Amino acid sequence: MAATTHTVTNQVPPLVGYDVYTADRALSEAVERHIEPGVLPGAQEELGALGRAAGSAQAQEWGAQANEHPPVLRTHDRYGNRIDEVEFHPSWHRLLGHAIAAGLTDAWGRPAGHVRRAAGFLVWTQAEAGHGCPLSMTHAAVPALRTDPVLAAEWEPKLTSYVYEEGLRPAPEKAGVLFGMGMTEKQGGTDVRSNTTRAEPLSGEGEYLLTGHKWFCSAPMSDGFLVLAQAPGGLTCFLVPRVLPDGTRNVFAIQRLKDKLGNKSNASGEVEFDGTWARRVGEEGRGVRTIIEMVAATRLDCVVGSAALMRQAVAQAIHHATYRSAFGGLLTDKPLMRNVLADLALESEAATVLAMRLASAYDTDTEEERAFLRIAVPAAKYWVTKRCTPVVGEALECLGGNGYVEESGMPRLLREAPLNSIWEGSGNVQALDVLRALQREPQALDAFLREVGKARGADHRLDAAIKDLLTELADLEGIEARARRLVERMALVLQGSLLVRWAPPEVSDAFCASRLGRDWGTAFGTLPHTLDLASVVARARPVAE
């Protein structure tokens, strides 16, 4: 076909070769806000380097390849020996190696470690989300292992290492390791206390043999796993290494890999234990209490990961509208498209500001902040992860048919979007967790109300929303049936409070008018037309100043 019949015009250049971190004003401002001046320059330098890598053509290609070539299970070698290995595309290993070298498993032992890591996780997840699973679990295993000082001394330096070594070998021979987690079983799902996996004590101190199964076990090529099993004293937490101290393989039979909606680059398998050697973590019968800090940390990563997906989707939508012309002008200049983009940008910024506020509470680590996290983490996990799918879906629509095509990257974002709402307890679990905190830990509600109260008097719609929330909290009749409604309001009030305190007036005004003042429709793009929507969109545009 002659070239003259196929002249390409009005196509948008790819969003590539930019700094994902500095182009995100909401994120970079949060880092400046939550990190003390003495630590800030170093943190900004490392996040800028990670942001440039995340926005590079190379990282984008790694992400595409890791999803186009999903992991493959090899149960046996050519001779019939059981090996239970999962093969990944080289791009998976490159993504993991870059992430670990950037400190995305090291938060617990360096200044402002959680804010730095959360910001980095938000940035690097935009390159590819699936490999965030082993990063998250490795990071989150640290507080659980710290219940046993001997285990912590043995494993923590390798969990927080900046070196990634693929392949199964004894942990002492590796400079860095990855951890996974196994709680869910076929018959119980979220109800982990109904687990049937048995743990039989051995003569060695803290040593057991496990028999049973795990219905979902992500990243099964990790070096170790924290799992729950029924010991003589009740449900208990155990550390299961893939390779035993003598170099032989532990019994860890991967029966199959899950064929998932999204998260294609990451392997999630069904695992059988049959005389599997394990070490006890914490006391017998206190398995949930031992592993709960790991669960809380991974729940925060669900919030951060959803914020990352939203940010990348919104960045792509605004980038597209900035270059694409229709009906005589650029899409971004059309009032209705501007309304849609501004609405999406509000949701993204609110998620980012909330995620980084939670990370800062981990760094502060006072009794007040721990009480605040007890309610704020499940509330944020409930709401932010639920907002991810509609945000990504609307952002995809902004690209029209181009967004529905795999090459745009938007379908991958959309398939990934529901995951964080399901992982580590779906919506009802989070809502009920908030109720438990309200009923059993009054100091948690006090801390939450003190936090939202810091913005009181700055916006009349926020003040009214806080008053309405207090009225709802005072009425406990039928509270379980309306738990979702209550937790949604708590999350929105918290986001509104943070934006009123820290975001530009045009952002907080639009958020409070729509989400708290209820001057909003049931779809994106229904913000009040009198707001300064152009400034909201300009702020969210993915171009560094």
C-alpha cells in the first residue's frame, strides 16, 4: 500500500522517558512533608532515580514482557524427580532486582524508612504491579519475625538486603532473600481459624512437621514463607523455608498455578505440605496475633499499590487528552473532558495523600500513631482499593478505543485494579475490622477523631461531614449491616481533612464539594462546573516542571 494513503496524524506520543516521581506533585509534596530536612535530600535523590527508571522505555518493556510471558510451573525434572519450581521471564527478575536495589524491602531500620519505601513502591508499581507481591510480603515479614529475636537475627538482614539473588539455595548462602505468606485454605478462605493444616512438634526446640494445604500462596519461589497451622496449643505461626539447612529441598509441593484475572506476571499457587519442616514463630495458639503485623503492613501496601495504579491510569488519561484533538481543539480544553479528568485526579491525589500519611505514622511509631493506624489502615484499605477499579475504567475510556487495546497498557491496569481490594481481606473483612476497633479499642477512635479534627474550621463541608460522622458513631444499632457505609464516610472524612490541610485550595475545594458536600453525580465528570477544574488537571499532568 502506498504510504500516501496512510498518513498518521493526531496520535498521542507515548508517555515515556519521564520522571514518575517528580512529575507527581501530590507524591513529591507528601515526601517533603513527612521526611525531616536532614534526611530529605537523600530520599529525593533516590526517589528521583527510581522515578526516571520507572518512566523509562526499558522498564515499560520489562513490564510488558513479564505479563506477556507469565510464569510456568515445572513440577518434575526430565527424570521424574519432583522439583516444584516456577520459571519466570527474565524481565520479572530484572524488575525485582531493580526494586530490591532501590530499597523496596527495607523500611524498618533506616530514617523515614516507611515513607521512603512507600513512595518508592508507589513509583515503581507504575512500571509493573505483579512483582510488588513478593516485595510487599518480604517487607512485611519483618515485624512478625521480630516476635522471635533468634529468627529475626537470622533472617532480617537478608530480608532487608539490597541484593536480589534468584534461585533456590540455602538462605545462609544468599545475600538477600524473599518471603511469602500462606494463610488461606480451601474450606476456610478468610476464616483462618478454621484452617486444617496440622503442626506436629519435633524434639528440636521450636521445630515442627506440617501436613495440609494452602489454597493461595503467592510467589512460591520465595526463600521462606510465614504460614498458619493448628499446633497442639492452637493456631500458630510458622516459618517454612523452601530449602533446608542441609541444602535439601523442603516438602513444598506446588500443585498448580492459578489462572487469574490479572496479576499475570506473578505466580500464585496451591501448595501441599506433607511432613514439611517448619520453625515456630511466636507462641503456640497465638498465630493470628503473631502474623497480624505482617497483615497490617501488606494492607498498607494494598493502599499504596492502588494509589499507584490510579496515578498511572490518570497520568495516561491526562497525557492522552493533552495531545489528542477532537471537534476543533485539544481534548483537555473541552469542558466536559476537563471535568472527567479533574474528577479522576481528585481521587488519585486523595489516595496518594492518605497512603503517605499512613506510612508516616509507621515512621513516627508513637502510641498515638499506632492507635490511629488501628482504624485508619483498614478504613483506607477498604475505600482506596474499592475506588481503584472505577478510576482505572474511566481513565481507560478517556483514551477511547485506543485505551481498549493491549498496546496502550490500560487493559493491564484494569485487570490489576480489583486485586488489592481482595488481597489481605476483602471489603467486608476490612469494614468488620474497623467495627472491632471501634468496639474494643476506644483509643483508636480518639486518635482518628483527633487526626480529622486538625482541619476543623477550615471548610464548612468538612465540618458538617465530621458532625454527621459523630452522629453515626453514636448510634450502634444495626451497625454491622451499615458498616460499609460508616467506613466509607470515615475514609472520605479522613481524606478530606488531609487535603484541606495540605493540598492546594482548588483540590480541597473540589473534593469537599463533591465527596463531602455531595454536589456530585454517580459517575466521574459530574463535579460542579463552577470549580477551578483546569488547575486540578494541570496539577495532575505527568510532566515535571
